[in-house]
Amino acid sequence: MKILDIYIVKKFLSGTAFGLIAFVSLFMVIDVMENLGGFLDHNVQNEIIVQYYVAFMPEIIKLMMPIAVLLSCLFTTGKLASQNELTAMKSAGVSLYRYMAPLMVIAFVISGASVYFNGWIVPSANQHKFSIERKYLQTGYQTTSRVNVYLQDGPKRIVFMGYYDALSNLGSRVSIQDFSDTSFISLAGRIDAQQIMWDSSTARWTLRYGTERTFKGTKQAVKNFSDLPFDGLHFTPSDLKKKSERPDEMNYFELQHFIEQQQRSGNDVSRWMVDFYSKVSFPFASVIVVLFGVPFSFGKRRSGLAIQFGISLAVCFVYLAFMKTSQVFGYNGDLNPLLTAWLANIVFAAAGVVTIIRAEK
């Protein structure tokens, strides 16, 4: 790497760090002012409030990183332009493309690191944040027990539990209904049991004190049992727990496993697939904003740096708005989940390339 590249990269990284600290601090101050009343109403201790915002910080960093990169890109390039350093670079034969090369490399490095950060660090922190919300603020509150649990375990099976305790992995008032086809009209078999227990040693469910019925035409065969080890169920206690969690609480592999389990159950997984692919696509917003930021500030402009920043910041928020809007179509199954997750990147990357081509070289 040449001395010029090192000089540009140092300014860019310092600007990114400054922008990230500034935006995260501003975001947290606004959030504290908004939620302080709720903490006081529930008599939440100061230590818990500090833990909450420490756990919230990774999510804020995830959201603010593209904006911080944009701010750094604009001010790095704009400052070099205002001090005539860009003029000297151009006189030495440094083109826009050459100037952008180290910035793009760093942007890709930041995006790659953000994939890991968003896929593992952020979900882990969110678990702690949401647990504090549920325990102290009663926001999205959940207990270790659930009532009236319905599951579609495969394309032709419905499972019902009147009550389920996650601590003991014990369910009661259980009904397992198997149908002859996916229309759920013709019942092929049914098992009713007082209890269902998870046996961790054999990794399977055991039904207790129930009746098994098999239907063939107008006839049925009835069999009573006291203990019935059942290998046909495709969910585990952790899957029941995951059903109550948000995608933001699952890391990359946990969400992948959850989606696979839901697919085996015959459920529509479009929404979760979009969130799954977005864990990789969203970090590359840092690359997109560099494509827009550099051309706007590469040359001296009469409009000034503030206008350049305003235009580029507007582009950044339009990008985020476009991404959220396209996600709606993906959630509804109208667009392919992979295409939905990457659509904003594809469209704005193409627009960014056009902007670079038309910019002053």
C-alpha cells in the first residue's frame, strides 16, 4: 500500500470512528429520553438500565455503521478538496477511480466484519436486551410456560398442547392429528394423551396415559397406552423456545436451523428467509454509500460540503426506505427472499456506478 493510500485510509477510519461514536451517542441519548419514564415507572435499578443500553449498543452500531461510513467518506473527501489536496492529487495523475480504490477496500473489509458482527454479536446482545424488557418493562413479556400451543409438524400433521412448561419440558392435554393429505380434511390417525415429556437421553418425546386411534374408511382401531415413545415428531424443546423468539435474537446458524425446521413442518418461511439473507446483505450498505459519497465530494462545489452531505445522507435514507419497502413484498411471498434481501443493494449499486461514471474525474 502506498503512502497516499495509508494517508487516505487513516483519515477515513478516524472519520468513521468519530461518526460512529457521534451517531451512537445521539441515538442513545434520544432513546434514554424516550424510555426513561418507563424505567422510572417500573422502578428499574440504575445497574439494569446500564446493562440494557450496553446490550442495546450493538444493535445501534449495526444501524448507524452505514451512516458513519457515509459521513467519513464525505468529510474525508471534502476536506481534502477544500485544502486543495485533491487538486494536487489530480495534478499528479490520481483519478477518481484510483482515489476510491482504498476507500472501497476498507468499505468491503468493514462490510465483511459487519456480517459476523450482525450475525452473531448483535443477536447475542439482543437476547439480553429483550430479556430485560420482558422482565422489567413487561414489553413482549413471556414466561417459561405457554398455553394452547399449536404446531404444524409436517405437511399433514397438527400438534396441540393445552399447556407447556419449558423448564421441565413437559406438556399436557396433548393431541396429535395426522391427515391423509395436505388439505387437512380426512383424518388418518389421532393420538390423545394426558402428558408429553422430552427424554434428553434418547432425544425423543414420550407420550403418557393416552389413546391412539387409526382410521380406515368408516372403521377405526383404538389402542390405549401408558407410555408411548414417539419418534415421529420433528420438533425439540429448543424449537418450541425459538418459536417465541424474534429473528433479531437468533444468530446466523440458529435462524437457519429454525427455518429448516419450519420448512419440514410445512410452514411458510418467506419472512424468515428474507431476514436470514438480510443478515448478510445489509452490512454491504457501507459499500453502497461509498459509491454515492465520493463522487459528490470529489471536486470543489459551490454548494458546499453541507449540501453534499445532505444530498448523500438523503440517498442513504432512501436506500434504507427502499430496502424496508422491498422487504414487505418478500415477507408476503411476492418476491424471492434472496432477491428481496439484495434488491436494494443491486439497484443502488447500479445507480452508484452511473454516478461515478458521470462524476468529475
